[in-house]
Amino acid sequence: MRIKAKFKKGVTTVKVMAKHAMLSYQEAEKKKVPVNFITHVVAKVGDELVYEVTTSQFLSKNPYLKFAFKGENKGKEVSITWTDLSGKTKTDSKKIK
């Protein structure tokens, strides 16, 4: 995962590019491989949940997410976790600049 997190004027903006094939039902059927795409994304700063989304097969390969939240978070670490249809999870974190 590639993560960028910046704090400016009371708002933290986070940009995330998750590396994942995101195989929809149609693509998987054509390639004769199992269906697999990211189904859930969670972002936390410390123990505080700042972003949560349930996704579907309609995101592109290596999806790009951007979100923002309020609060004094400069110097803290934002942690992003995604879970895919097969149950695999990936977690990465980045210090907020």
C-alpha cells in the first residue's frame, strides 16, 4: 500500500493506493480463477476510527482512496487495513505530516 497523510488547517487528508487485482465475478470467470476483491477498508489514528467503508467488485485494479477528517493529528500515525473476499488482510501505516 502507498499512503500519504497531510495535516493542514485542522483537517487531515489521506490518500491510499492499495495494490490488489480486484477480480470481479466476470473477470474471474473469463480467467478461470477465484473471485477476489477488497470488501472492507478501515483507517485508525491510534485507537480512534476515522474512516470505514465497505466496497464491492466495482473498484478498479489497485484502487485509489482519498478521505479527510478533522482533528489535531500531526505527528501521529494513521493505520489502514483492508480485507478481501478470501479473508486476507493487509495493514500499513504512515506518520501524518
